[in-house]
Amino acid sequence: MLGLGSVASIGKAALMWLAVVPSFTVAEYPPTRFPGRISEKIPIDNTMTVRYKELPDQICKSVFSSQKQITGYINIPADGNIPEQNIFFWYVQARVRTNALSLWLGGNPGESALNAFFSGHGPCNVIETSRETLETAANEWGWDRGSNLLFIDQPVGSGLSYDKINHGILNYMERSYTLSELNLEEKKVPNFIGYSGSFPSQNIPITHTKQAAHSTWRFLQGFYSAFPLEAPHGHDPIGLNIFAEGYGGKYAAVFSDYFNQRNTERHGKTIEALTTRLRTFPIKVISIGILNGCVDARVQMPYNFDQAQRNPYGIEMMHENDYLDIKKSLKDGDFNCDRKLAMCYERTKDLGYNDDVSAETQNMCFEALSICSDENQAWFSETGRALKDMTQVFPFSATSLNYLDYLNRPHVQQALGIPVNFTDINFDLNMGFFRSGDWSYGPIVPYLAQALNRGINIGLMYGDRDFFCNWLGGEALSLAIAKEAGGAYATKFPEAGYAPIHSNAKKIGGRVRQFGRLSFSRIFNAGHHIAAYQPETVFQVFARIIRSASVSTGQFINYETYATIGKSTADDKLPLPWQTSSKCYIRALKSTCSTATIAQILSGRGTIINNVWYQDENIWQPDFVRPHPYEATGTYTHPIILESNPV
């Protein structure tokens, strides 16, 4: 019998399954009782409850053991068509006391925020210390270096969030789960490509971004009421930095607008407004940071072709004549994708937060998504390259996925207080968003422009190796925001030059254009998950955005007049990087393992060690972790501020 997380030869078991008799694993049901977990009513709204635990340091080792980490759930009762929600959160205290709080929202709909937590943003990484053991090590450039952090799995059904708990079977080949009381043997799922566990229901009540905004607002109300020591005292609004990746850029823009609307409701002179003031916290967004965001489809989508043919690495993905024909079609307005998006935008531009979306509108916008996917990305798979890092051949993983196994180990589930199995993405929820046409709703640029005019810092950072949400589209997004914002931004931002991003006194990590509170950064040599590639540079940009500083140097600036100086384009050419060998993670079979490798797995060859398949078990090695002198005062606690611009 093959046990996940241990060394096992799969040959005999797999061959038995293929030939005569299946071999099945025991169920991976999480615990149902959690000693030490606290459960209590939310003071500001006693219809809501919070369940939480303080983590022992070894579950996620941070730079300082004194840093508080809290995991748990805010329970939001059923409301109309939205069922009960149990929203998972992981709070991390900063290394040095600060009022800064940064909220991280996952990318793709249904994607867990913990993917980013363990891929560069959080306080720890998961490492292999033996053939049967996964542990954690402190992340030098985790964002807890400069801020308190709050990761949440939203909408409900993402990651560790759930409506109600159901038994089911997860199949790694399909990356989906089936709710069933049947066991693996009855479902004919071999043990090494699936397991029985506990999952959310497959009811998908939230299928577009504006619905998700309200649930996230309620979550934050509950969080701050439950943890008053973590909130500013007095009547000051709660300051919040919102950061997100990929599709999460839409969340960040729309959620910020919704929070502002709810704040405005508190300022009236009516009895209702007074009641609202007494029963809610004002949530003031200070900064919005978007990392390789797919935010506004009409603005960004056309630049996929430029990234395919005019990228910094000299890769040519299509015939030059085809590229020129497409560019002409875009210029002449003959591109079917843009026409369909324009129709969807017209239907959804005035969509309210409480409005239902008609079936006709959903179908129209889903059609736009389908056409745009066919015209803009369907051909990409034929190139054989990785969508989120075009310099690499598919399959490819930019970061360790050890956490997929780690979060499903019983002692970790017990420590975190989680009654459901961890899945990195819920594809039922993902498809619910796409079928609703939410990807095609717009425009989104006005939300960010309005935020900018309210005095919110807007920082866009894009790794230049990503095709999926590429930096050229990100640059176009930044220019569209400046134009929509008007005033000085409309002229001063596009006139600003591209200055180097000084990651430290010796390293230039990219280029940035900045005027006032708006910045766009191209991060060199980074794919979609940029913190996994350039952790120091990405942290510095993050810290400078939330500290209202120059993204180039970290120096404090006058937002009324500050503009970067440099060349007019960020067109630096870079050498094509070497191909990186990528591990085959069983829990991410389809995205990290080649067709040939999957065939070997199913034919019973090789060995699985800590969720990774090896052709030869002697290839395995423990992770090397460089020891850090954490006692060195200040070394691991501050962003870098250059006193002067290096030559």
C-alpha cells in the first residue's frame, strides 16, 4: 500500500491495479476535534462566530519565535441565496511592531491564498529534511519583514474555506473532487493518484467578483471585532493594504470600491447611517498592489501577441506575417475578441453590488471569454512553453510545492484547526466564475483610477517572463489608469521615465515608472509568481508601496511632484535563461508532470518521496537551508532605503 509522504515503490501496486486488483490508500480525513481552539461570538455581530488557534512556532517557523500567528475561521451565517460561509484566515504578526496590515487575495477564482503564502510572501517555506519528513524554515524575504499579514481563502470553497463539510474523493489526474460516501476502491481510483477526504460542497453560490466583495467585507468586520488588539484603537479608520496576483487584481480593484461605498454609508445623518456607524468598522484602503494582474481584459488582452513576438528574451512564437496581420486587425477594429468584450462591458458597466446578472448577460460574457481564449491563448499550447513562464518548457513549476502535502498531514491539520483537506484550487468554483462571464465584466480601470484620486497608492508589478498576464499588458493598464484618473496623472505619468529599481546597493531588479501614487514596475527575470523568482526585489517594491516611498530607491517623496527620471521605455533585452529541471508533484500531476512521466507512474515505475515522483530514489536529496544569524539586530526586519541614487 502506497502512503503519501513516505518512500514507496509504486511498481507492484500500479501493475496490480492495471492488471487485476486495485491497491488503495486509507482515507485522509482531517481531525474533527481541536484541543486549544477558541470559539466565540463576534462582538460586533453575534450572528457570526470565530474559531481560532495560536500556532506553535514549528508549524510555520518565522524569523522570530515571538511573532504571533493565528489561524481560524470566521463563520458568516446564510444570507439569501448565499449559504453559510466558513472563511479561513492566517494572520501573521510583523517582525517589528507596526500598524501596517496587508491583506492577500488569491489569484484565479477558487485558488487558495496559501499558494502565495508558501511561495515567497509568507513567513516560512516548507522543506524536506528526510525522506519522510517535511518541516518549515523561515523565509528571509517574507512580507512579514515589513507588515502584519492576513491571508484569506475567498470566495467560500477556495482552499480551506467551506460551506459545509462533505466526504469525497479527490483525483489528482482530474484535479477535482467528487462528493461521495464511496471509498477509493469502489470508485476505482488508485491510491497514488487520489485519496478520500473532507471537502466543501460543490454548491457554487458566489460566481462573480462583486458578490465576493460583500462576503470579504463581512469577513473583515468579523476579524477586527474578534481581534481588537490587532486593530488601531479609537475611531480612526482601519488602514488596509490590499495585494493580489493574477485574476486577484480584479478583486483588489472592485473590493476597494465596495469598501469605500460602505464607508460612505456610515457618514449620513439618518437613523440608518447612525446604526451602521455603531455596528461596523470603517475600512480605509491605503494601498493596492497588483502582481502580474489580469485586471481589465480589453486593455490588456491585445498585448499577448506583443509578448509572443516582441518579448525581452528574443523568443518568437508565431510567424512574423501572422503577427503583423493580427496587429492590423487590432488597429482596424476587426478583432472579434474586442468586439465581444465591448458588448459585455456595455451590459455590465453599471452592475451594482446587489444586482443579479441575467442569464442572457452571463451567456454573452462567457461567449466573449471563449472567443478571446481561442484567439489569444489557445494557440499557445502548441509552442510547448509554460504559460506562466514563457522561457521554460511545460510542465514547469517555479517554486516548491511541498506545501500541498504538508497542509494535508494530520499534525499540521490539527495545529491549524482545519476540518477539510487542502486543495490549491477548487475547479468547480473556478468554472462557476468563468461560466458567469465574470472575466469579461468591465471596465475595471475606473475603479483603480477612482482609488488613485482618493489618495490610495496604486502599485503594479509584473514579472517579464509571464505570458498569461504579461508585463506589456500591465504597462498598458498603468497608462489607462493614469488617463482615466485625469489631472496631472494623465500627463505626468506617461511623461515619467523608467528608473532602475534598486533592490539593494548593488542589484538592479527591474525598472519602474512612477508619478505620485501610481507606479508600474517591470521585474527582471520573473514569471507569473514573481516573489518565487525575485524575493528581495519584490519585497522591496511591496514595502515601498505601502510606505508611500519611491519604488526606485525607497526614499520618502512628495507625492504632488515626484516623478521618476529615465528612458521612455522599459525595453531592456535579457538573455534567455537555462531550462530549469522541474519536479513532478503527485498532488499537482497534470501541471508539473509530463505525459511521459505520467505514463511511467501509471505503469508502476519509480518512487514517490514526500509527494514527488522520482525515477530513481537515489536522486532524492534533502533541501539545503542557509542558516540565518537572526540575532543580528535589524538585519531581517527592515526594507532598504538608499540614501542616494547609486551610479
